[in-house]
Amino acid sequence: MAAAPSPNPQTPFDQELYALVLDTAPRLFAVVQVCDEGQLDADGWVVAWGLADHDGPTHVIGIDGRARLTLASPDRALRHYPGQPGITTRLVWLAQPTPA
């Protein structure tokens, strides 16, 4: 069983480790497609999830688990999930990075 993360590091060393984890954590995003954007009956769905490293590659996996990509940047994921007429594709970030 995995240990639960500590929300309140106790020792100075624990605080340093916690800050290191926050500073180096990849950002999570979804590749989303939207049909009839701007209309009252617009609809959207997630086609892939991604992890973006700060200074490294971006990893993307399709929701069906078959497509796995390693890309230079998150924006490149949009090329692999092109929209069709009336469908747009965009990135939706789960959270902004926060300072440690």
C-alpha cells in the first residue's frame, strides 16, 4: 500500500522535499474537442490526456489507450487530434503551477 502524501511537511528537510516535488511536478491537461462552439447546443468531450514537463517532453495518451505520443510541446498534441468542420480542438489545463 502506498503512503499518503503529507499535506503539512514537519521537518525542514520534508519541507524542502515537498517544495522540490511542487517545483518539478508536470502539469496535467486534456485535449478537448468541441462541436458547435459558441452555440447554445455546444457539446464537448475529452479525446486525450497529457503531462507537460517543465523543460522536457510532453506525453499524451488517447482516452482509448491506443494512441501514446511524446511531443516537444503540449500545443503539438492539437495536430494529432484535428477537428472536422464544426469541431474545434483545444487544450484545457487542470491547474496553474503554484509556487512552493
